[in-house]
Amino acid sequence: MSQATSATLPDYLKTEILLNPENRVFPKFDLVKLLDTVFKPTAGCNVCVLVDFDEPEELIKDLAFLRRDGFPIQKNAYQHFYQALHSDALEELGMTGGDLFAFKCTHGSNLDLEDEVWNTDGEQLSLDRDIYPNYDIILCISTFSATAPLTAKCKEYGFRGATLHGLNDIILNSGLAVDYHEVSADAERIRLAMTKADSVEIDFELEDGEILTAWLGLGKQEAQKSHGLCQGKNPDIANLPAGEVYFVPCDARGKFPMKYEDGTLGVLHVEDRCITKSTLIEGNQATIDEHNARLADDPMTGTLGELGFGTQVLPVSGADIQDEKVLGTCHLATGRDDHLGGDILPSMFKKHENSTHDDILFAPHKTPNFNISQVRMFWGEREEILIENFRPSQFVMDALASGR
């Protein structure tokens, strides 16, 4: 990094913190500050908190889940959001409500929610009838992401909200403790540097030295950002923690590696924006066969719906909602992309349970078997390097320094 660039950067973008983000010092999590920054104005807004369970009616009644083992996400939602709202945040922000509701766990990323929802008295209600029309701000703290379905519903019913799936202590004390004005400004600086590109090439280096290259066509589209601010009165859903620049690919081809949940390593083959097959590197051939059977049965599950780049300096949390926002990482996603302005709708899948939006994150802690040796972006004949060996390039760092 050049001396001039380094001198204009805040401490969290200095080399020593970029190389060791776990050493970044964060302020204490403050719900009032978070909600005021993200949702201003808040005065007069009716707010509620949604959580999920496999047995919502049983576990939400009289807060039974608090007396059971497990449910760390839901207990964090209760302590740091529900209780904090009622202790002082509602009054300080001029908000009303603060009610807690539970819906049935979807067991899939961005699957549509069932309409049934229960309150703490065990009474069954309807999301469409009782929740969406009656709350101005909805905070969904769940096991799986609900960003896509809530984005569709907010446009229909006019509310604002945030999805905070996978909420854990690390996220509370880092990704939700930051100043979202800074997060938004950094995301915009990188967005402006990347926007209207023609294409991207990503080189993945395997442990044996083989390089797999994926090419994604972007068609000169305006880059988008997830920046955490949901201000004003227009219906919108923030995905928190935020901090990424993303595109909806219009074409893709090549190969990229995949680490499955059981540790199996495979190569995904891409043609015409779709994953056509997976081949085994090492691990369980049955895992590869199962994926190929799913692709054959419902080819839409292999459609590439997103390319994203992290813009924040954050410690690894173990939850992709934060870890995909880390500067120097990138992620691809398969499936529905209507919430990103794309053309892949839930109705296009053979089965409802297939209509997910699943992120594939490439990061040192997540995919130690693969290195992103280089990411290149193209505007006609112009070429810029974005990432090398999971580190942001000088081009990206110069973009972050611009306008400071």
C-alpha cells in the first residue's frame, strides 16, 4: 500500500488490522445506536421481533424456549433485542410495540415463510393479516435467511425491516457494533469502482496447484450494494451485518471448487450461467452423486444468481451472514435472485423446497483447500485486479481511500 493511500485510511483499514481483523477494537453493541442509524426515522414506528422454531407454538408460549437447552440465536434475539427494546430502546427511539412472534423454521436459505405465526401467549396469528400490515419495522432473527421473502412482502405491505439470521456473540460484538454510516460509505466507494463492468474472472488454486477459472458476464450492469441503511419511509429490508457489493450474473462459464457440508471437495462445471455437474476431488462420491441428481431433477437449482464481494474488516464469526462481508472474500450464490433484482423466481423451481438462495463463500477459514489466487474485472480492454490470495488489491484500497 502506498504511503499516501495509507495516510488517508481509518485505522480499521490499516495493514496491521487487515492482516489480523480479530485485533480490530469495536465499540460495545448498542441497540439504540444500531436501530437509529439503520432505520432513521424511528419515531412513531411500531416494531416487532420474529424468531423461528421447529415447534413455534410450543416454544414461544410463555417463553418456554428460555427454559430449554439450545436455541442460541433465539435467546440472543430475546436478550439483545426484545429485552433491550423494552428496557429503554423503545422510549429512546420513540417507537412502540416491541412484540415477539415465532414462525416455523424454513430449513432453507430464503425460502418463503409459512403464514402461521404465534405470540408469547401461544395464540396463532397470520403474518399476512396480523404482522406485515401492522408493524412499521420488522426484525427477523432466525436460523436461516429470510431476506428474499421479506423483501417481497415489504413491497406488498409497506414495512421496513432487517434480517439477522445466525446471530451470535461475535456478530453482536463486531458486525452489529460498527458505525453503519461508515459501512455504507465504504460499500459505496467500492461499488463505484466496480460498477458497469463487462465481466469478471476468478482463479481458484487447488492444493495440487491446479487453477480453475470461472468467468461471469455482468453486461455493464450497475453494481449494487448491501450497506445496512434502511432509512426514510420507503419499504426495504436490510441484511445485517451488511457490507458487500454484488451483481446478478447474466452469463457464466468455467469451473469453480465446492466444499460440501460433509467435507467432500468437488469441481462444479458451469455453462450458460448454470452448474451442469459436479465431479469429485476427494471425499464422498455419494455426496457428488446426490448433487448431480438434484441438478438433473431441477436444473434451476444450479443457476448462478449472485456474485458478491465483501467490503468490511471483521473477524470470522462462523456464520456466513457476517463472514461473506469480509474484505478480500467473494461469494457466488445459486437459486432465486428476485430480491436482488434478478429474474429467477420461486415459481420457476420444480419443488418449493428447491427455491432457495444459497451462498457459496470463498474465504480462508471456510475453504482452506482452495485459494482465490486472483480476481480480475474487465471494462472493455481495461483490466483491474480486485483480489489476490484473499487480500484486497491496491485498486480496491485506492477506492476505499478516495474522497476521505
